[in-house]
Amino acid sequence: MSEVTATDLYEVTMALSYLREDMRAAATFSLFVRELPPERGFLVAAGLEPALDRLARFLVDRSDVEAFARVLGRPVAEVEPLRGLTFDGEVRAVPEGRLVLAGEPLVEVTAPLPQAQLVETCLLSLLCHQTAVASKAARCVLAAGGRPLVDFSLRRAHGPEAGLQAARLCALVGFAGTSNVAAAQRYGIAGTGTMAHSYVEAFPSEEQAFRAFARAHPGPVTLLVDTYDTDRGVATAARVLRELGLGPGCGIRLDSGDLAGQARRARAVLDGAGLTEVQIVASGGLDEYAVAALVRQGAPIDVFATGTKVGVADGAPSLDAAYKLVEYDGRPVMKLSAGRATAPGPKQVFRGPGLRDVIGLANEEPPEGTEPLLRTVMRRGLRVEPPDTLAAARARFEADVALLPEEARRIEAPVAPRPTPSTRLAALTTVVRHRVEARTAASDAP
Amino acid sequence: MSEVTATDLYEVTMALSYLREDMRAAATFSLFVRELPPERGFLVAAGLEPALDRLARFLVDRSDVEAFARVLGRPVAEVEPLRGLTFDGEVRAVPEGRLVLAGEPLVEVTAPLPQAQLVETCLLSLLCHQTAVASKAARCVLAAGGRPLVDFSLRRAHGPEAGLQAARLCALVGFAGTSNVAAAQRYGIAGTGTMAHSYVEAFPSEEQAFRAFARAHPGPVTLLVDTYDTDRGVATAARVLRELGLGPGCGIRLDSGDLAGQARRARAVLDGAGLTEVQIVASGGLDEYAVAALVRQGAPIDVFATGTKVGVADGAPSLDAAYKLVEYDGRPVMKLSAGRATAPGPKQVFRGPGLRDVIGLANEEPPEGTEPLLRTVMRRGLRVEPPDTLAAARARFEADVALLPEEARRIEAPVAPRPTPSTRLAALTTVVRHRVEARTAASDAP
């Protein structure tokens, strides 16, 4: 599949029309999330790095033109004007890891109209779900209160590519490792893994399984203890670990049932066997609610493994994101659709203390004591800086989280801060609204 | 990213241990969904075709071995035994499009244990989310009651690859088209698309936008009428279509607000202008609940476009699926984990009338009046039949849906039929449970 054809067909029909009308002036589109989902007190900006990679190599080639023509049912010659089109515009964006709120642009693209339109689907498809997953993972980090988390999401993510991204996003917000080999390799994340129930079942007994695992993997091992009877599994694991002289770096994993109770009993058994350094890893459908409950209950769990629910951004698997034209050829524009009006003009977000943000115009002076969030990351289709690192994104995330008010941090019923429009943005919105309404009314005349 | 490294690390550590212990006997794993999500009265089996493609080309090559070694932090030589491993086992599976219920195997894999284990993550990652998305899309088809649906999910799906699959799965359950160019091209689905609000805003007026679109696209067009004021947009669209002599095959699209009310007023305006053949397309966050409500209200909507909520399988973005060892070296096995016990032995599903299914053993005779669901689709790592077609899968879906009881079909609070275990499966489960419990108790002795 060509990356360029991973697009909604209407981007193609619109671009063809723009070219026909010679509408190649600069257009600015703003990509933002209209409203935060009910269970989110903030969002974590994510997906920008993969999106910039995509834009940098964007090129409509011969095979793309043929695909467009075939799907449109039109002769190739009629689609030929799109051939050779690249992205050579400017991108201003919130770097990955920063927190963003409702209505705040994650990305603003300024480019000749056909280009800026043609990259819409690609940008939405990369940024929306990655921001959704990073935001879910971030809540797990908050819930864990400093205990390490690892990512087990690959098998339930929406395909291998989504799993790869989920592992990266978990690392971005501070997870300590991932089970995903491809992600560990590509992004330099620590690989982590234990054994499955099938492994234990394939041996005549749990004890034989544990011993065989240790034979194959010299050094620390983590043993899955709940295949049959968890308390017995813990006792068996403790005996095997002790007899093999293992301890530090080793762990046992609990994957079902009453995790808090089992962990408490397991801790006592391990400590009783002198295995005070053996860690307890918990998994099995964990999300921020389950992690928070286990922490609240004082469960002696050392590592939380989250999977399914983080990988699919359970609770908010999509965001109400939009990619909206805000200026064309120097003219600010907006839509007025019922309940979905947009604000005109290129924008900037000014971050105030406690995430009291102001959304203003791109060319405004920052209000006193605020910091602009959007940076120019691409000019004439080229990155202006070397690719970002996960460590840098994580540092930004941690710095922003430290500013987050308590009601936005909390797991249950969070309340997100609401950015306010600047005086200049509010004034421009009023002016453009009146202009558009007047024009629409006029065109209604018979 | 190598396909083989898109795996959980523990598959690798387990496979290495199996090879070390010379445990290469045949293992059967069963992939099934434990329980249906609350809002699902059935699931649609999906993802098999891509999964078989993946298995057929499965090969652990040199670069995979190097990646495994790096992530494990071990010398390449220690991982070398995995090199050259392919999948040459047998696969029995429910063909795509058939309905499946809780506990019914979607796929059973029988292969030498290391192979059967190594393909776990790949199978789960392809089958789980595709079955989730197909099941969501199927509910939209039921809700639409025969009116056509089109897929607009690409921009909110979990990445371009997930969007490609979503378009395919929508077509599989009967959608009439997709906005996704890559999917239209690859799977031969009708491409569909209109225009965005940005297109309308880029022109000085709505009317100029509509006329420009028609100039660029001779033949039927669909005009988006809700950028500013929907009623005025409809009037403008009607005027433009009439003046250009367009009608049959054309449409208007409503994307926000009170869709039923707007559609009713739009229909009156269009009909009043003699444009009785111009269709009304509705979009904007639609799912099976919204579609069912619009149908119930008698809204004169001709085509429903669903996107976000279908693409992410909203409401059930993941399924509680498992890939469990059920037999190793001729010995049926099971796990007993609290609340997550599995049933032993290779299985077959016997479909009875009204989806009164019996889950039995693979070597049982089908009960009177039932049909076995799992077919052998791969032997010695090779497909036994040519690749399946979307049309065949759709025909299976339609035939099974016709058998579905009313309480499972309904959109609100559906009740899924519950399969029952056969007498032989129940007996085997009891025997194996006792054997495992006895053994676990014995190993607990000091």
C-alpha cells in the first residue's frame, strides 16, 4: 500500500478542483481536539514525529495517480495534475509529550492549498489515535504513583503497526519496558517478558516448567504462578528460586483473580523464604482504575503490566479531532455548522501556570508569564531540527504533568482546565462570523 | 519492522526453552473470545485471510535472530536455534463472515510446540481487533435496515493499517463503499467521497464552491451543505444542481446537527425543485445507535456514512480473546486460573438452528441437524484452498445473520445465544480438571 493512497478520496477530488481553479495560495489548517472525552483531564500530544517523517517523504507518484484514477473511475490524464506533488509547506506544532487541552491546535500546517488539503487524512490518522493512546498511558503512570509500568499491549492493539506505536507512546510517558520486540529494538525500549500459561501447561508440572525456564535463561527470571492454584504456584516458585540461588532481578507474575490479596500472600511467602528482592508483577486487564485501586489497597505489587486497555485507549479510543481550514490566501475563515463552529486564523497556545492556557493568534505577543506551545518544526517541507528523542518528549511530559492541577490529574471524574481565547482571537472570531453570516444571507436571496 | 519481530518477547523465551528441552511434539492452541462484550449479541469472525497470509510466509531470519538477541541482551549464538523456523502446521478455522459466540474457537493451530507458540502474538493481533471491528460494522448494517452504508473511518482508525482493515471489514459485512483510496484499490471496494468544509470555506461563497466542484468533476457530485447554515446550503445546492442539469446519482451530505429534521426539510426542498433522485447522505459520529434512531424517526436519509465509531469498534474496542494450549503431545491440558479456566482438547463448533451451538471435541460426530464451523484451511503450512473472497465472506455473514434470533440482532441490550458444551467435552473437562488438581496438590507436598 502506498502511503499516499492511505487517504480519503475527497482529499483527491478537492485537490483536483483546487488545481483546476488555480487555487494554490497559502492555506493554514489547524488540527485540534474539539472536546476532551469525559474521562480525560488532559491529553498528551503524540504522533508528531511519525507525522513529520511522513510529510517529509510525501510524493504523489505515477502509481498513486493510477490508483486515484482507477478509484475515481476517470482517465489517468485527468488526475495527472496531481503527479509530482510533494509537501513543501510549514508546520508549527506542539512537541510530543506536552499536555494539550480542548481546542488547542496540536499542529498547524501552512502550505499551498492542494498540498495542505491532501495531507489531511494522513495527519489525522497518525496524530489522533496516538494522542488518545498516550493520554491513556499517562493516566496509568499517574495511577501507579511512581511504581514502574510495562507495556503488554501488542496482541490487542489494532494491528501490529498500532501495537508498535502503543509501545513507543507508553515509553514516551514513562513506562519502563515493553513486551513488543519490534518496538524495543526500534525505539531502544527495555524488552520485558515472562512466560504464558501455555508454557506451564506444556510441562508435566509447574515445578518442571519453572526449572526448565531457568535452565534456558540463565540470570533473573519471572515466573507465572497462577496457571492452576496461585498460592501453590507461589510456593513452588519460591522453592525453585531459592534452590537455584536466584533472587535479585527475579519476579513472579500474577495474572488473574484477587491481585491485591494474592500479592499480599505471595509477598509473605517470598519474604519468608528470604526472597525479599523478588518482585511481584501484576497483569490481567489492568488500566488506570485498576492500578489506582491496587495502589490504594496497599497491594505489594512492584511492577504493573498494562496491555489491552492502554493499547486501544479504552474509554476514549477516538478523539473528536478536526483538521480545519482557518485561513486561505490571507483571509481568515471559519465554519458555523450547528454546534461545531471553528475559530478563524492561525493560532498559538500560551501556556500559563497551572495550565491556565490562552488560545491566541499566531502573531500575538505572549501574555505576561506564559510560554508559547507551538514551535515551527518544518519549513519548505524540511524539518528545522533533528528528530526528537523519546527522552526529550518524556522530560516535557513530566514537566507539564508537574503543573497539572489536582482535579485534572485525578483518575476518577477528572476536570480538565479550559483554555480561554485571547481578546484578539475573540474579536477576530466575531468579525469573521459576521462577515460569513452576512455573505451566507446574501447568497440566499433568490 | 520485520513481521516476525512484531511479537511479545515471551514467545521467544518460551520457544527457546522448548527447543532446549526438545519439546517439539504437536501442540494445539485454540483462539477464542471468552465472553462477548455487553453490547454485542454476536461476533463476526474476521481477520483470518490476513492471518493465513502471515503464517504462510512466517520465517525467522538472521535479522530476526539478531533483534531477539539484542532485546534479550544475549549473544546471538544463544538465539540461533530459532533461525530458519517457519510455520508448517495445520490450521482449522471459522471462515470470515460467520457469526461466532463466547468460547467458540475462531482458529485452532496444531504445530510443533515452538512454532505454535511463536505465532501467538501475530494471530491475536490480527484476529482480535478485526473481529471487533467487523462485529461493530455488522451492527450498523442491521441498524440501517437495508439502506446502504459507506465507510469513512480511515482518519480515526488506529493508524493507516488499521484503517485499511476497517474498510475491508465494513465491505465484508455489506457496506457499499469506502472513502479509503488504498482499500478501494486493494479490495475492489467502490470508492466514495464528497468534499470537506474546508473546500467550501476556501471559496468566496458556498455557491462558487459547489459550481467549482461540478466543473472539476463531470458527472454526479455530492455537495456538503452544512458549512454555514444547512437550510440555506440545501437551497443553494438545489439551485446549482438544477441549473447544471444534474440529478440522478447526485447527493447532498449533512454532517452535523439535527440530521433527521434537516433531512426532512432537505428532502422537501429537493423534491420541490424536481430533484427527487438526489440522495441525502448523513455522516458525523454515526454508529448503530444513531443509525437505528434515524431509521426509527423515518428520516429520509438514503446513505449512512459511518467513520470513527466503527473504525475503533467503539463500545468494545478490544475483545477478551485468548490463545490457549489445549493439547500437547496427545495430552489434553487446561488452565484453572481463578475465573479464567479453559476447556481442554481440540474442538469443533456445531452450529444448530437459531445459533443454538454446541462446542464439542474436534473428533466428535456432528449432532443431528448441525453443521461444523471450523474447516481445515492450512496443512503443513500451506493453504488448502485458494484465498477467500470478500463476496464469499459476505454471503456467509448474510446467511448466518438470517438465522440470528431477534434478541441477538437487536441494537439495544442484545442477548447473545450461549453455546453449550457437548457431553464428551464436558466429560473430558472433568477428567482433566481432576488430573490437574491432583497433580497440583501433590506437587504442593513439602
